[in-house]
Amino acid sequence: MSDEHISTTHIGSLPRAPELLELLKRRQDGEEVDDDEWHQTVQDATESVVRKQADVGLDVVNNGEQPRVSFNWYVANRLTGIGGDRDAPMWDDLADYPEYASDAFDTETIDLTKQPSVVGPVEYDGAAARDEELETFAEALDAVDADFEDTFITAASPGVAAATLVNEHYDSHEEFVYAIADALEQEYEAIADTGAILHLDAPDLLTTGHRGFGDRPVEKLKPIVRLHVDALNEATKDIPDDRLRLHTCWGSYEGPHHRDTPLEDVLPELYELNIGGLSVEEANPRHQHEYRVFREQPLPDGWDLLPGVVDVKTNVVEHPEVVADRIERVADAVGDPSRIVAAPDCGFDTQAGLAMVHPDIAWTKLEALVDGAELASERLF
């Protein structure tokens, strides 16, 4: 992003105010919410997070996903064919620790033990909600009037949308994924048309094997990853690669993660993506060593790397020197600091109301990110 310093960004979701969480819960439960109250609450929340990002000193910012109930579940409210739900399978690493797992996803806003079911044809029905979100963000940017390097808007990838929903209509997973990709293409292009970077959330590319995969070899996982990559490329074919970045991870939850797929095993499949930037965890204690992979498997030409250098699963605030060290070792592995954009591992409130980091501490951690990037910049440029 810059040949003069390490730019900073984040992954999408930012802390939501209690009054907004309450409205999100009521809407998710099917209760009536006054339109004026909803619009004003979302507008205030969006302007607040834009202003806070400016105060912290972040370079590439978004709307904090304020009007969405989660980074992935929101798609159920923007697609047709949804009807009912079913029990969600337990993640394999949590299944090994059932007593811990019972408390892992305790949120009042979303019931994460259930998955919405697709019982009819999937088509896009989210234009009104999408346009309102984009317009509110544009208004917040005008109100704050800060000098950001760039902006981005997140969207769920076809693969993670398919993993979030249950297919009870299509004859195959492939048909299901491509139907979702075709539907969400409208959302992707609308975001790109605003001039913001399209940020695709695709944890499915590393976590598809987390549910029911057990001890099966990674070679069984790769065809699913390739399918999800191909569907995503098809859905974004008309968007320039340099205006598209993608985030993948091993699941933004505090768990043992001892069954995570090694990055090196799946990275060749990720390199088939038609994108300009890749975001991946590097602060997660399970994966801090994997910066070495980028020396062994160099980034494709034209790609930037957005390494996670701040952990979003702990309330410990990283020292800026720690952040700088993480940035420097990744930059050394990549071989060019101008291809590095510093970020947290994941979002800070990916599922509304299930944030593992206290809202006030989340902003302090982002300050540490900015301070650490400044230290790394002094050493690398």
C-alpha cells in the first residue's frame, strides 16, 4: 500500500454500542423496531466508529459492520430461499473439550448452535439494506472529514455463506455454492462501484475442515477449498484485483485450535484467488510461526499481505515493540516491506455481542497497532 511506511487497517467488525446491540437482537428475534430509531442509531454508531478510527490513526477504514448482526449471518437477511433452521455441528477442536465448548459461544444476540436452512432458490434480495449501509458510511465519512488513505467494505464470501447456511434445496454443494456466488455478485459489484476496496471474509478457506472433518487428511479438504476459490473468482470477475482483498482465518473464537489446518498445506490453493491483498492471522498463538511460509511460498506478483499482528481473542494489550517485531519478521519473510499492511488477526465483534475483547480495550489494541507500525516503519524504510 505504501513505499514510505507500513499502512494500518483492520478486518471489519468493530465494537457496537449497547443500544445498537439491543436493536440488532430485537430485529434478529423478529420483533418490530421503529424505523426512525433504527436509522438514527445506526447512523450515530457508524459515525462514531469512523471518528474513532480517525482518532486512533488507522489508514484504511470501514463502517465497523455496525448494522450487521455478524460478518456472515447477515447474508441470511439478504438472500431468498431461507426457511427454518437446524442444529449446527460442533467444531472439531471444541468437540474434544465439551465442557469448555458449552460456554464458548454464549451470546444473547445470535443462537450460534443453529444454522439457517435454504429451502428454495437463492437469489439476492438485499439491495435496500446494502444501499442504506453504503449511504450511511458515505455520510459518516463526510461528517468526520478525516484524511484516510483508503476505505473498504466487507462482504461474506460465497464459501462462508454456504458454510453458514444449510443446503436443503440444491442437489450438490457445488451447485449451492455457485448459486450463492451468483446472488452475492450484485453485492460485490455495488460495493466496488462506491470506490471502496471490496474486502471478502472467507474463513471457510481455512476452517471448512473444522466441522465434522475429524482426522481426515488435508487432501480431502483441498477440493472444497478449490471449489470455493473458483466460485469467488467467478463472482468477482468484473472487479479489478487491486481493489479486492480477502481475509481468511481459523475461526475468530477462543478455543484450543489444535486441529487447525497448517497454512502451508492450503496456501497454494489460496494463491489461485484473483485478489490484490491477503489477510491472515499471525498473532494467534497457534500460528505465529507461520510467517516463514511466505519465504518458502512467495506472494504472487501484485499482492499485498495483511498479517494479523494484534490478537483479537485476549484483553492483553500488545506492546508496540511486540507489534513492530511481528511486522518486521513478516516483512523479512515477504522480502519487501512496501507489500505489508498491518492489521489485527480478525474483527473485534464478528458476531454481535460475542466480542472476546472489551470494547474500550479493543480501541487501545488498535492504538498499539498504529504505534507498532510506526516503529516498524522507522526500521524498515
